[in-house]
Amino acid sequence: MSLKEPLPVAPHPAPDAPAEQPHRATAWAEARAAAVRAGTFARAGRAPLGVPLARALGQVLAEPLVALTDLPPFDTSAMDGWAVAGPGPGPWTVREGLDVLAGQAPGAPTADGEAVRIATGARVPEGTTAVLRTEHSRTDRTAPGDAVLHALREVVAGQDIRPRGQECRSGDELLPAGTRVTPAVLGLAAAAGYDELPVPPRPRVEILVLGDELLTSGLPHEGLIRDALGPMLGPWLTALGADFLATRRIGDDAEELYAAVAGSAADLVLTTGGTAAGPVDHVHGVLHRAGATLLVDGVKVRPGHPMLLARLGAGPARPGHVRHLVGLPGNPLAAVSGLLTLAAPLLKALSDDRPTSDDRPLPDDRPPSDERNEPSAPPRMPVRDEVQGHPYDTRLVPVVRRGGRAVPLRYHGPAMLRGIAAADGLAVVPPGGARPGQELDILDLPWPTADGAASVQGACFT
């Protein structure tokens, strides 16, 4: 194999290998739909925040942007020239020393047959018929201090005047709720009279890292391994638009885990590990004790099938506060799968009126009263190589985009991060696998990525 070609995913198992039996869990697409519904439900009780324009970039409007003033707020000159009164072609007597500049209130009304110099953006004086551009005019001196203005072109009433309310009237809806705040939106909002914009509050997230075997520094030794999820999840959640509060290390103590879950004021609590049925897997027991409602308990996806989603009771400081918990598996790539399957769509729905294509619910599960919960289809791309599939479950496989195709990367085991660190997306592989050239959904990663050829150099090549 060339040193410049990615290694393929692992081959299909031998025909005589024992077939794995299907497990009882939620289908992958249905689990993501449940996460969207959970976020939408929790969002209903969250009041918008007023954010200064300087901090609103990249957020979404929680309410329609309604003009607070006419635009323009008064008749203004569209050009440097002369504000003339009365029909053309003139001549007009020039009123010396009474220039009208932008930001200044105009002086006395202009009478028929008079002209006054005016700057672009200045408020036109009362009585003005038109603005005559400087380059379309000629002035003649008739006596010291006196001048006469002549038009070199036809003068039409209203020319080069921006009339009040030409763009909008006060009370007009300029943009709907759910619009992404871009630099242009900031400019429009400022022009329309806004000092701050109503945006959904950023969801607050707290991470609880479980496992007595995890080290926070140094090399693995004596059965102890480095915690890869603690350093990774906080920045990932920030990239998803969350307000990341803290990472707390709980170990394998059930009482400490219960206290942390019950006492958290976060909108979303993320746990790592402890979602299976081992001797120190305490997440299910803690949720039962806390009176939580399990919305998703296991997902038909590899890696990451032991993930879960639960609705918690109100937090200690905010009565009526709707909180959720996403239990991620402890293996690193399995945890990434859980993050993209449950946490990302929940956070998106919680903070944004426009769920992205990756967050779309299935048609049968779409709330009929909210069409905004049905985004467009996700990006699709043909896969270059054959991809092994699970007999019953969806697979998420790290890929790089190259030449219009998704190239699967080799290091995709549940405990591996080497593949996802080099990837610029994850291919959604249906049960049974995918053949070369088959189009697959591609889940984007929430940060810019380098060119595919460069991003995999040294990570996934032989």
C-alpha cells in the first residue's frame, strides 16, 4: 500500500464467524430524534437573554428582529450635491454658508428657486424637490457672495433622495426568529435601533468523569491509564455552543456521583463511563434513585451502544428547571459517538430554533406543531472504499474528504482516538455495511479542519 493512502477499515469477518445477536436498544436515528425532542421540551421554559451586539455574533435570534425605527429615519441625500427646491432645470439661487452636513439638523426650509449644498447622508431640508449631483451641475457667480446653480441634466422630482421608510417602517419584521447572527445581521440590527439582541441562553454543561483507574497526568502505570475524555469534552462542548461549567472527577463512588448529579445546576450533565452493568457501573442506579426518566437506554450504534439519555428533576437552585443527563460510554471513541448521537442534537435544540440537518428527527416523530424541527437533509458523500457494517446496528466511522469522496480511516476501535483526531467527519454506515461509491450521511465536526491529505499525515497512513 502507498505511503500516501489511508489504511482501509478492518475487513469483514470470516463467513464462519459466529453472528452477534441483536440487542434491545433504540435505533440510532430515533435516539437522535429523542434528543431533539428533549432539547425542544427544555427550551420552552427558557427566557431569551438580551446580549450586547458585540457578543451576539454566531448566536441565533430568539425572537423576530422588528424594526424600532423607520429606515431611513428621515429623508436623506443619496449623493453629494445640491438640495434644490422647485422644478428644474433651474436656475436656482445658491444659499451661501448654509451647507447641510450628515449628522446636522437642516436649517430653514428651502423655498422655490433656492439651492443649498448637501452631503451624502444628510437630512434634506424641508421643501427640497430633488438632489442635484455636484458633477451634474454648474454654478455661476453673479456678484460677490451670490451664485446661481444650473442643471446639466434633467432634474426629476425625488431624484437622489432616500425617502423615509424606504427600507422598512417601524414595526416591520426584518428577520424571523432562528436567524443566525452574522456581521450583516449586526449591522442591520444597529441601523434598526438595537443595542442588544434577544438570543437563547447558552446551555450550561457539567462533565462528571467516572473511573478510579484514570490519571490526570504522567504515563500509564500499574493498571492506571490517562483520562482522555476530561481534556477533550470541555472544548468540544464549547465548540458546540455550550457554556461549559466544569469537569469534576468522581471516580467509582456511587454516593459521590448521586450528590453530583442531584446537586448540579447545569442544563446538561455529562457522565463518562458507568453506563453498562459492571460492578462499578453506577449511573443507572443513581438515575433510579434520583427519580429520573430514561428517554434513551442504549442505542443501536457502534461504537457507543451503552449510551443513555435521561430527564432529571429540577436542580437545587431553579424550581421548574428542566435538566438532562447524557451518559457516555467510557471508551474514548465510543464517548465521541455518544456525544454526537445524543448530546450534540440536544444542545442544538436547547439553544437554537433551527436544528441542523444532523439533528433532524424522523418524520414519524416530528412534533406536528413545530415545523422548524425538520431541518434539511445532512450532507452526503460517496464513500471511496468498502466499509464493514455491524449486522444490526449503525456504525460511525471516522473519514476524511478527498476528491469528492469520503475515505475511511483505520483507527476506529471504541478505545481509539487516532482516527477521529485525523478525521474531518464521521460516516454514518447502515447495518450491513457500505459498498464503494455508496452515498452516506457525513456528520461534520464542530471546528475547521485542514485539507484531508494533510490532516491524516502521520496518523492513519502506513
